[in-house]
Amino acid sequence: MRLTLAQVNPIVGDLDYNLELIDRVWSDHDATSDLIIFPEMVLTGYPPEDLLHKPSFIEDCQKKIEALLDRGTNRSSAILIGAPVMQNGLLYNAALLIDGKTIHKPVTKHHLPNYGVFDEKRYFTAGSPHDPIDFRGTKLGVMVCEDMWFPNIAEHLKENGAQILISLNGSPFETGKQSTRLLQAKFRTAETGLPLIYVNQVGGQDDLVFDGASFALNAQGEVILTCKSFEEDIKSYLSGHLEPSSSSEELIFKAASLGLKDYMRKTHQKKVLLGLSGGVDSALVAAIAVDALGSENVHTVMMPSDFTSQESLEDAKECAKRLGISYEIVAIKNMVETFTKDQPDTSGLAHENLQSRLRGLVLMTRSNMTGAMVLSTGNKSEMAMGYATLYGDMCGGYNPLKDIYKTQVYKICDWLNKTRGNLIPDNVLTKAPSAELRPNQKDQDSLPPYETLDVILHCLIEQDLGIADTIKVGFDKSTVEKVARLLKIAQYKRNQSPPGPKITPRAFARDRRYPIANGYKE
């Protein structure tokens, strides 16, 4: 049997686009395939969220399924797609096998994930374990995403005669996720002695990025085929092609780039602008934007104040030159003077934040004038600590670094320079980080060294450890308590920050949800 893995990039809610996407792949591979396998919920895009609460949306989904039935009349191959299905007044997350003008009994998802970024119990009813689909003499053991992660579904399929396992998925990227998927898939092959095909969605969707990275295992659990990461990719199960592995820095860069690219494409925008400060964060955001959108669609603004060093101006200019992007200089000195003349008591932290907010005002004004979307540039370490100014450097429609720690930012820049030709000036990577909002300011004046801070944050955020357990890892008590306190009180800022791509297992927003008014004390 010729099986084709259709790793595609649907658009959430755009049923017409998704229908044509499915049909185009079906038509292109009809002559060379018996069954074309698409991702989970490919008809709607994943996750459709509260669109599923609209009766008209579910009705339109059914109409598109009927349209696919009509188009299958003259096709020799069949398709296996993911779609919402209403049965007896209950909504299911289902897999549908369409062969000619026949739809086999829907395979309904049994294990509904309700953790982290998933809240499927809000929308779907859990289906019962199901028997294999008899397709042209082969019994297909079809599973929908989370069902592959539990042994009972695969065991039930094996006991009822399945000859191959097929898993349709909408699994978002996070660091280390692919190795975990492979491990679970190998568990299922070891338990059943069956080969397994895993087809995953690809593309950016708001704060999620789906990396694709679909694969096939033989009955011995050996990887015999892989699809590309972060790209649409259509491959035959019989072709046996293996994609080369990538470093974690490359995967994170590609995730951030695809997240931005699809955010722009799916919201019908083309151009971005950002403040280029001469620091490493804005330099990396500019590089990500160029990779995602092309240099012609990226514009930068340098906004020096009295505290901006000549070094920073030169670094920003050199960075723009190496990336091939346009830039302009808009000094904020006179703006600061005009404001403080009218408000002479502005000093200290208020004076520092004033500079950041004036820069945000400049960028948002340029955005209104040009139609370009502003990118903010704060990394996860800064977002965790509240080391950012509301309505200042947090202004923007998207933040590619939102879930990337500061130490990772440096590692990604190193990788970028080694693989793509020194796009980031060396001085940007070696000088001490500074917001340059007061004389001789350095980040480490108010924060622990990032090498220490990021490990503590990983304990508190990714591992969800308490203060006492984090101290036991080997950190100073007062430092951990300070970091934990800042992490807690900065929640109100993070709730108002722009979206950005999920990179880690505990991204701010969907994965990590804490109340702003929070009286718990450890």
C-alpha cells in the first residue's frame, strides 16, 4: 500500500482555504498514492478554539466534508483527514477516511488533552476506543494525537487486527518535544509490533508554532522516514527519506521565524518595524524578521537619548547594514526635555520609563503612518523579571523573543553568525547588556548575572519548583527570593504583553497562568 504523509499548513477558521489545500495535495498525489494522510483538524486548522461553539461553523465544516466527497468521485486514492464531527448533538475531534463517495465510520478522539496549551474538554466529547478501519484489504489502526501517548488505544487496535498504526496530530513545538514524540511512538511499536506513521501540522498560529517533523517507524521502531521541520512537506511512506538533525539553536530560530511569518501572513500584514538599540535582543529580532519576511519588509528606528552611547549607535548601524535593512535615527532628547519642562518633578524610575515610552510612541506613530507592525524585543528573562516598560519597549503586535531566555539569545546569535555569515556584530555579543536609561547603567545592576538568573527561572517556571527547592539546587537564598518576588509581581505586565511563539514547555500565557492579585506566600 502506498501511503503519503501530507504535512501541511492550514489556516485556522479559513475553511475555503483548507478545503482547497486538501484538494490540491489530493490531486497532486492521486496517481502515486493509495491513502494520503493529513494532520489532526486539518479542515479547521488547530486549535480553532471558540469557533467550535458557533453552530454555523460546525455546519460549514460539514458542507466542506460533503464537498470533499464530491471531489473524491473521480479520485483513485483516498484521504484521511482531521475534522470536528457532530453526532447525536455531541461534538467530537475526529479522523475521517474518505474513499470515493464513501466516508468510513469516524474515528473519535478518546484522550482529550486538558493541560498546558490544550483545553479540548471545553469543546469535545471523548470518543470510545474504536476498531481498525478496513481499507482495501489492510486494517488501519487510526489514532488522533493524544491517543498515541497512551498504550490502551494502540493495544485495542492491535487486539482487533490492526496491521499499521496511523496518528493524526496537531502537536505544537517546544524544546525537546520531538525526542519525546519519538519515544512515545517507539513505545507503541514495541508494545504492538506494528509500524507507525505520525503526521503533524506545520505553521504558526498566534502564540503556537507547529513544527511538523512528521515521521514513520517500521515494526522494529526504527525511523525510516522523516519530514522537514517548520516547512510544508509531502512524502511517501515507501520513499524512506531521513532529514538531517538540527541543533537546538537552529530549531528555536526556525520556530521564531515561522511564528512571525505565519502571524503576518494569516493576519494579512507584510511589513514590520522595530527599535534597533545596538543591543543583542533587537539585533536578533531584526535577523528573525529578515529571515521570515525579507529585508525589504523590515524597517528599524534608532532612538538615542542623552544616555545612548556612541558605541550603541555604531553597533545598531552596522547591524542594519549587515542585515540589509533600512534604518533611520529619531532622537528623543528634545521630546524628553519638552516633557520634563512641563513636568519638572519627573525623575528616577519615572524618567527612565519616560524615555522607553517615548520610544514606544515613536514606533507606534510610525506604525500608524506606514501600516507596518511594530515588533517588541524583550526576551523571556526580562519578561519574567518585569524588566520592561509597559507602553514603552513592550509596545508591539508580536514578540519573537517572548519565550526565549537571554542566555539562549546569545547562543542563537552565535549559531547565526557561524552558519549565515556574521550577521550580528561581535561587539553586540560581547558588551555588557544595558537599557541605557541612566548614566553607566548595566542590567546586572538590578538583576543577577543572566547565567545564574536563567537557571533559577528555569527551576521556578519550567520545573515549577518552590523557593526552598530552588535554593537546594545551589543558589543563594536572598537571590532566589528576589527572583521569585519579581517573577510574581510582574504578572500584570506579562498579561499585557504582545503574543510570541511558544518555545519552552512553560511559555507565559497558555502554559503558565497565575492570578495578578495573588496572596500566596511561600
